[in-house]
Amino acid sequence: MRLLGIETSCDETAAAVVEDGHVILGAEVASSSRLHVRFGGVVPEIACREHLRCIVPVVQAALDGASVSAETVDGIAVTNRPGLVGALLIGTTAAKALAWAWQKPLVAVNHVEAHIYAAHMTFSGLAYPYVALVASGGHTSIYLVRDVFTHELMGATIDDAAGEAFDKVAKYLGLLEESLHGGPAIESVARGGDPDAMDFPRSLIEEGFDFSFSGLKTAVLYRCHGQDSSLPTAAPRLSGKELGDVAASFQEAVVDVLTTKLIRAAEAASVNRLVIGGGVAANKRLREKLYQASEEHHLTVFFPPLAFCTDNAVMVAGLGYHYLAAGRTAALDMDTQAQVERV
């Protein structure tokens, strides 16, 4: 069964064709991130204009790359929640139009659940249940995943997402001149730093499964720009070593919290498998520390390939296959949701 997947929840316009939930036939991604750099964050209006410009050629490129046509596609899966509403509307409208024109079933996919499913694209034998962490620019949540359709929220951030903290700290350090994404910039600078140089806070690390990164972000701001600083307008006056130490110490604080919470959640749920998804899953220090911790606690950890950590349509089409196979289709008047309620 072949599904066309469409993803437009933020600033990536993506389409992919996936067969039977894990065989990738074709995939295409167009990012508008370069257009947002001078604004210091994603501007919804700019993202939406780029989605409008790119959606048709990106879908066509995915179909061409897979060597398939409308006749050989069995259904269309599209992200309809959560995300930027305008961006989601463009993707869902395109998917609805194709579903109507091609007379194909439509499937609505949760973006966060798709990030969890990304690991299945490589590890086709990954068994349920497991505990999953989704850490990205918009989400930091832990779920007990009982099966492909059942995701029980165990904990989530009460303020900033881990990826957002990486982005903001990279901005504080003057590292976002050419890129919108702070994670790779922080990781690169941190390689030359001492992760123990500064004792940044690890909020809520001893409490439950919820996260908080706002205090850590503020601690870095004050350390680099002074106690009375508001939002900085220039890079801090730090030596190369000081910059590396700040980046490494900040990264270590985030990784410590994510690792500790995830191991605790696995023990509480009595499962021995961990799945990581989202953009922060690409962080090498997080991978290193979780592999070490999983060995100590006799757990197995599954990371998706780097290409599937950031937003993509492969994970959408892959998860959509299971919904279509189970007959869980969506109507052409389905809604989009900016946020999914915490339960």
C-alpha cells in the first residue's frame, strides 16, 4: 500500500511516498529557514507564502522520485496538528484537493506522533510498548506508547521546549548569523568547551516527568550579558574558550535533564525500550549520554536517522499507512489544530 505524505506544520514543505509503512520510494523537502534568520525566529506569514510557492513542485518531485502516479497511490496522509495554523491549512488543503481529485482516502496525522514513528522507518521490528521522548523546537514531551495508535502522555514542558532553548541560547551567544537553528550551532561550539565549567540549573530534574527550560535559558542570558540584561542586541564579549564553555555547559544541562527524565519514565512504566524523536534527537551529546545510560539501566534506545529527526513527510506517510490500513480515514472537512490539549 502506497501513501503520499504531506507535512507543512512549520517552515518545511515536505512530501514523500512510502510503501507499507516503512519502504521509502521518494521524498522531497523545501525549507524556508534562511528567510527567517534576520527575524530571529519563524515568521508565520513568510512560512505560509513559501508553503504556497513550494507545495505543488515539492509534491510533484516526491511523486517523480518514487516513479508513481495518482493511479498508483492508495491514499494521502497529511499533518493536521499541531503546528502553525496557516501552515497546516496549506498542507491540509493541498491534501484534500488531491484526495478529492484522485478519489483517494485521506488520513489526518498528529505531527508529534509522526516524530515518534520516525524510528520505525529504520527499525521495522521495533516492538511495543516503549517510552518515547519528542524533543524539538516546539515540543518536549514523554509518552508511553502502547501501540501505533495509543500514546499516553507522561510529562511535558511547562514553559519552553528544549529546541527553543537551544535556539534562544544560540541567539544570546551570537551564533545565528547564517542559520535559524540553534542546536547545530551550539553543538559545534560546545565541542571545544568544558561541560563542567559552569553550573547551570537543571530545573525539575528530581521531580516527575515534566520539563522546564526557561530558568536555564535565563541563567545563560545573565551569565553572558549581565544580571540586568534583557534581550541582547549583540554577541557577548567572550573569548573563544569562554564561548565554548558556556555552550558545552548549557548543552550538558539540557542533556542531563532529558536523559534523567526519560530513564525515570522507562522505569516507572516498566518498559525496556526508549524511542527518541524530534530535532533535538540529532544532538550527538544526547545520543552519547542516552546510549551510556541505557546500558547502565539495561535498556535499548532507538534514534531515527538524522534526516528523519527534523520535520519531514516520510514519517507522516509511514504512520498514515497504519491509519489507512485500520480504516481510520478523515473527512474532507477535517479541521487543523495549533495545539493538542494536554491530558
